[in-house]
Amino acid sequence: MLTFLHTYPLLLSASLLLIDLLVWRAIPLQRRNWRIAARLLAFVLFSAVLISAGMSPLQPAPWPDDVARNLMATVLEIAWWLFAARTLTVVLGLMLIARSGHTGRLLQDVLGALIFLVAIVAAAAYVMQLPVKGLLATSGVMAIVIGLALQSTLSDVFSGIVLNTTRPYQIDDWISIDGTEGKVIDIDWRATRLLTGNGSMAVIPNSVAAKAKLLNFSRPSDVHGVSISVVVPAQVRPRRVLDALEKTLQGSSALLATPAPKVTIKATTLESVEYEASGFVSDMGKKGEVRNLLFDLAHRHLQAAGVVWNADSTPRPWSRQRSLLEDVRIFRSLGNDEKDSLSQRMVPVEYLAGQVILGVGEASAHVLVIGTGVVSAAIRDGDTSVEAGRMGPGEVLGVEGLLDGESSYAEFRSLSSCLLYRIDKDDVRSCLEQRGEVKAALSKLARFRQQASQSLLLQKPAAIKKGGFLSWLHNK
């Protein structure tokens, strides 16, 4: 081996370059550490062979009389500088990506370009003995010309470095840049690419992103704001609206307790007042679902508080009980005369906050319709209770036993002061006998609630409908 090294050093050096290229291609990308270790070993062996052959990257080739040998040695010395630049680039890349993840790629590319530029200048100065000072002066003038021509592009590059260093957002974050909202799918040397909510891709230049107003909805990762706004005629007393919207927030178990939800008056005019109800959820994907639920709850609680949404509309001459029956799904198939008759037999009952309305295993003699307030439904899981969801105006409880004689399998407790209306089960049974649609709706509701309760305890989604156990609370 030593004899071959002394006899054919240039051939061995060229062979090491080829072996390095083959090994780099052979080792898979997932084994990054092995690839870099192999490249470092090849670079050390390549340097040792050059030095043992009497060559130095800091000096021209030592065989000026042998043109072919001198040319090959010059090529190998230049290759040493490029090999060193590439090795240093991949080592820095490993450290940057390990520290910064995907965002370190842009900085790696920029540093790699600078390292290769230094290597080329060093090879020209030491190996080829070119007048580097004149070359640098000329390249400086050219750099100014090119810099002016590529001013916007260079601005994007340096802005990209700033963004990747400060890291205001990362891949997979959901952000808004000057009103353009989307999910970050890529950050390169020129632009940030967003996947918008309608499935299109937005390309934001880094120079724009660095100077724009930016909102990152994914930070912090476990708290995401959600809010709704409602506009109410100015004639309505604000306290009534605030109380109804506070019950709206209390009626959604998906909202976090900390930070606490709140209701504020956002804007006022002579004709109307705008209110905002806001809270926080732990999962970004739930924002749309929770926001829709809050709008539905707000409508019901405001209606229960007697707030008229459209001042120009003529309200129907109905009592509160009669209006509630319009929202109860199991009674929607009844005619107006039947609803009028049933509403006259509805008895109001008030509950204070924290009272048990119907306990587990209890058989209620009445069907209860929530008029105002928030009711929590909890099911038993061994010795503990698991909250299944929360109910609001227009929803019913105590329907167990109408079809199969079973008692309640959930505990219903008032979270706020509530007004419920009792309907005697005998009156409901007469509706079942006269209307097959009422019986079918009631049977469907009972089956859905039972299956959803089981799926909640098993900690898996209900197979019959997307949305889990919370959904049955809205199937009145």
C-alpha cells in the first residue's frame, strides 16, 4: 500500500474523490451522521495523500517541468479547496438543522455559498498564483452592479435570514401576513409559501413578511382564541345581552377555563350595539366547530332573554312555552293546535346554580325543556363523573322511560340559574300514540345518546355521527 502511495499519489488522490462520491450516494439520507463521518474520513485521507506526495494546497504544484503531472496536481489542489468547502458546509448544515430544524436550511445555503466563494478565491490565490487583489477589486465593482440589479432579490434573501433567525413562524404554523391567512408549507431563500383555507397557495416574499404585521395563530401551541360578534338594537338593555352571552360562553365545554372567556361591548351607534364573546380552545382544528356552536348558543340564549334580533319583524303572539316547542326537535312534527295545547300544560320550575335537576338512576315523571340557563350533563365512569356536554334553551332532558321504562343514565346539574318547563310524561305519551313521527324522533334521540355515551367512555369517536357525545345535546 505504501509503495503504491509513493508511486501513484495522484491516482490514489483521484480515486479517493471518486470513492467519496460513491459512498455519499450509497448511504441513505436518513443516516446523515454516517454520511458526514464518511466524508470527513475521506477528506482526512485525501489531505494526507496530498501532503505525503509533496503537495500543499497553499503552494502551486511542485512539478513545473512535467506538464501533465503538474496539471493533474493543480487540479487536485483546487479540488482540495472545494472538498474542504463542501465538508465544512455539510458539517455546519448538520449543526444548523439539528438546532433549528427546517428553518436552518436557508442559513445553511447562504453560508455554503460564502464558504465556496472563499474557497474559490483561496484556490486562485494559493494554487494558481492569480492576482487576487485585482480580482477582488474587479469583483467588487461587479458585486455593486449585480447588487443594484438584484436589490429586491437580495432583500428577500437577507429578510429570509432574519426570519429564520428570529423564527416568528415555522413549518405547519397557521399565520396571517397582512391579511393573507394560511398554513406555512415552505420557507426558502426568496419567499414563504402559505396554503390558504380555500386550498390555494400564497407566495409571500420574505422582504414583505419581515416588514408586515404578522399573526401566528399556532403560538402558543395549546391556546387558540375564538370569538363571535353579535349586533343588537340599541334599545335593548346591555345587561340583558351581557348575561345571555355569558351563558353562551358557559354553555360550551370546549372553551378553556384559563384564560377565562369574556364578553365585551365592542362598538356602539345610535341604532345598535356590537358585542363580542371570546374564549380559548386547546386545538386549532376545533375553532370553526366551536365558533359555529357559539353562534347557535348565542341565538338561543338571546332569544330566551327576550332580545329581538330584527326590530322590524312582527313577533308572533306566542308565550315563552309555545316558542320553545318550535325549537324542540321531537315535537316539530306536531301541528300548531297540538303545540298550543301542550304549551298550556307546561309548568315552569326554577333551579339555582349548582342544583341537581336529575340524578343518575332517577326516573323523572316529567319531560323537562330548558327555558333559560345552562345545564351540565355528566355520566358515570366507575367512581368518577365525566362531563358529556352542556345544554341550553330549547333542549330536553328526562326523556328516558318514555319508550323502554329505563331511568336516567346521566346526571343533569344546573351551571347557572335556570328556568325549566315540566311536561307530564302522560301528555307526551299521548303524542306518541297519535304521532308516529314523535315516537321515531324520540327513539332516534335515545339510541343516539346511549351510543354516544358508550363511545365517550371508550375514548373514541361515536360511529353514528361526527362530533362525539356533545352532538346529542343539540338533538332536542
